[in-house]
Amino acid sequence: MTLRSDDPSGVAILVPCQLEIETIDDLVVEAGALWKAEAPTSAPGAIGSGWGCVGALLGSDKARKLLAAHWSNHFREVGAKGLSIVKPDGHLDIGWPSGAAGEVLDIDIILATATVPDARLPTVDAVADAWIDQDGGHERYFLENVRHGIRTEADLEIWSHVERAAPCWLTTDTYSDVITMLRSEMLEA
């Protein structure tokens, strides 16, 4: 999913935290787990590096009152740096997301990982070529996003390019359901 403070965002699925966030310690544990998923070899408790970091968006008054200052202090104490959509205080610089029907989401906290943005956005062909040219299982990123409803406006263009190139991983059974779905969407488009 792409999050940019100056552009419309894509579609994402919010995943509940493992813990009920009651204290800053709970928030720190969840942020650390999110970063560990992004950077598996990172040190325990890390929430960022030179190429990315975890930011928090606190939605409810309760969350802001209880956690905002503590999160900012923790963010600075661990040496995380704001970048792209994360302010220097560790808070996400995006609007509060809405549901599919435009409704306001009743959520207290959103954690997201931000990465250093490229100066120039890649073309659809460049994105598709990157997946086509690899053979290390990284196609799963695109296909799992599609499977779970995490979509962008460019998905069908990317898919069209991938299918024309017919990489070897396209014939595996692992993603046959996603491939069938994308092919069906192409026919409807």
C-alpha cells in the first residue's frame, strides 16, 4: 500500500494489534513487532533504520491523551528518524482513513511502516518487470496483496504486463485462485 501525505492512498486492510493497547509499553511492543516483520534481522525493540520506520496515528481522544507524548519520547529515545509520512515526533502525517463507504473508522491507533520514498515513481512497466525478472518468491508480495484485497489503481495494468511475459512462477498452483481472479477482472475491464 502506498501512503503519501500529498496524494490519495491505495486500499489497505487494517489488522488488529495482538495486544490491547493500554500503555506506552503495549504500543512499543506492537510497533517493534511491526518493524520486525519489515526488517527481520533488526535488533529487538527497533522501530526503524535509515530506510524506514514505524509511525503511529492516534485517533481517539483517549489514545492521544494517554500515548501521544510517550510515543514521541520513545520514538526519539530509540533514535528513529521521521521520514516521508512520519513526522520527527513519530506520528503519521496522513489523514484519518475512512471505510469503503466513506465512514469514519472507530479505531484508536494505527501503526504503519514508512520507507524512504524514491525521488521518481516507477512506471507500471518497471514495477511489473521487477516481479517478472525475479525468481526468489517475491511475486508473493503482489499476489498476496491482491488475494487479501489490498489493491491499487495500477493492478490490472501490472497484471496484464506480467501475464504477457509469462514468468515461470505464473504456472505454479500456489496462486491459481488469485490468477483466476485477475484474469476475470481483465475480462470485465
